[in-house]
Amino acid sequence: MAAPKVAVVGAGVIGLSTALCIAETCPSCSVTVLSDQFSPNTTSDVAAGMLIPHTYPGTPIHVQKQWFTETFAYLFAISNSAEASEAGIHLVSGWQVFKTTPKEELPFWSDVVLGFRPMSEAELQKFPQHRFGQAFTTLKCDCPPYLLWLEKRLKASGVQMYTRKVADLWDLHSEYNIVVNCAGIGAHQLVGDEKLFPVRGQVLKVHAPWVKNFIRDGDGLTYIYPGIRRVTLGGTREKESWSLSPDPSTTKDIFDRCCSLEPSLRGAQDIKVKVGLRPSRWCVRLQREVLSQGGVKLPVVHNYGHGAGGFSVHRGTAKEAAHLVGECLAALQGSSSRAKL
Ligand code: FAD
């Protein structure tokens, strides 16, 4: 058969990394990214981009750990290369602090990040309202530069990218052999997934170059994540809220909470407010499906629903989605050679 045509719908971190993995693992395919928005207008642009996993209750922990391990290894190699600054990837050390000792003192990802250990009494003196803490080094993506770097890699691999809103995946059946759905929260409408819901997040991106360590309250609600150019201050987790408008009283609340963890932030300047909708689900939807109408079939691979942890697991889920695309291809090639017999 001629070069199989694969369309990836979505240009957030999931769509771009999935398209890249498909181009890398299946060089015979012609890959196209179709998306109604590209960077800087995606949820992925709003994210802090810290590699600290969020737990998906419906996905086995060993699978989540594998996705995180693969993502960490991939970004660690970039952070250790000449590409690091352009890709916006860097190591960052800091603390996760708790007001009471958590039930789970060792999270499943503790041996993937670097140097994970309980904080010393001396370190805890920095946080007089907290009794327990964990120190470690992880990776952070500066999101818009990382998305642009992925787009550059895709162009270099011959992947086409077009602005297009897809109303129905079936609309692509006459142009493409396989469709990959990486529409994030857009999948709620695109495939009518009622299990997918938004968790609104408001963050502040501030200029405070003296802040070098990350600080995260153990409940994950208040965090200070220094990037290469700006520090992300968060946040909120508002289930089922679809509003993309910043709320000024929330901005003040986030700023005050972050200043109580790091008082020097009172001197932060150039405060920009961003809002994003986390595409949340009981588990990431990573599976094959075959759409069919009047005897015509369209293989689809879904890869969406990464909630609060898309950056932390994107490379692992992209690899798995590319593997599922390989299975679809094998099935297509099998049926086209049977048809010739
Ligand atoms: P998106 O980035 O939303 O991309 C979806 C793409 O699909 C877009 O390009 C959109 O235009 C396109 N699309 C949708 N519908 C259609 C359609 N019908 N036709 C064509 N195109 C369509 N994760 C971490 O791991 N670490 C963090 O520190 C972190 N911090 C976060 C902070 C905040 C405030 C928020 C909101 C999220 C954070 N996340 C974090 C989560 C992370 O941002 C998401 O998990 C991730 O961005 C999801 O990526 P995505 O590509 O699935 O979605």
C-alpha cells in the first residue's frame, strides 16, 4: 500500500509528542497534525510543566510509573544536551511540604526523580507552618518554548501542520487511513466523552529571578515553580468549571498563599494571569477504536484525558499511542494483502 496517512488531531503537548513518536517509529507514514489552536493558545501553554505526577485512579500504578519514567528519561537527556535552553527544559530542586505527615511518605515516583529524601529539621525551619517535607530534584518544561521545539522537530521530520477544527473524526475518513485523537478537553465535544470534565486552573506567571527552588504545598494547591524566564505561582483546581476568564479575587488569593510560603515574592513584578482547563478523567483514554459506516472503516487511536499531569507523562503515553498506531497499520496492511489474494 502507498505511504499510510495518519492525522493527529490536537497540537498541545500530547498531540505534538504523539505525532513525533509516530514519525520516529513509523517513517513510512505520512503524518499530519490538524488543530484549531497551536501554541501559544493551548492548555499546554498555560501549564507549569513540572514533572511531578498526578495520580490517575483508573490507571494501574505500574503503568503510570512507566509513563513517568520514560518521560523523565527523555527530558533528562534533552536537559543534558545543547538543545536544553531552546527546548526550555531544565532541572530544578526544591521542596514539597506538608502540615501533617502524609499517609504515603514515599510516592510511587520517588525513585524516578533525583535525590528524593525527607527534609532535614534545618530545612523545615524555612516553613514554620509545616511539619514534614520531601526534598528532590526534578525537571521542568517551560511550556511555550517546549511546544515550539516539538513543532520544529516535527517540521524537520516532514510532518505537516494545518489549522483546522475537526467537527467529527469520521470527516477525516476519505483523506486519512488512521486518525489519532489528542484533542484534550476538546474530546468532550469531538467524541462526546461524558467521562471527560474540565478542572479549571488559574496561575500567575511572574518575574522573580531570585527564586531558584520550587516549593509545593503537599495538597498540590499552592505552588511556586521557577522556570527559565518566569516563575509560575498557583493555583486552583475547580472541577466542572469551563470559564477561561481570570478571576481577580483568585489572583490575590494565589499571590497571598504563595507569599506565605516564600515571602520574597512580595517583590515579584510583571504579574500575568493565565487560565487553563485540565482535561480530566478517571484514567487517560489510550486505546484503539474502529469507526465504521456503510462497510467503510476508520481506525482511531485515542490519547487524551491527562488531567493535571500531561507534561509528566506525555512521552510515555505518546510512545504507547504510536505503538497502537503500529498495530492499526499492521491490521490495515493485513487486510490490503488479503484483498489482493
Ligand atoms: P491541550 O493542550 O488542550 O491540547 C489540545 C489540542 O487539541 C489543542 O491544540 C486544541 O486546539 C486541539 N483541539 C481540541 N478540539 C479540537 C477539534 N475539535 N479540532 C481540532 N483541534 C482540536 N501538567 C504537568 O504535568 N505538570 C504541571 O506542572 C502542570 N501544570 C498545570 C497547570 C495548569 C494551570 C493547568 C491548567 C494544567 C497543568 N498541567 C500540568 C496539566 C497539563 O497542562 C495538561 O495535562 C496537558 O496540557 C494536556 O495536554 P493536551 O495536549 O491533551 O491538551
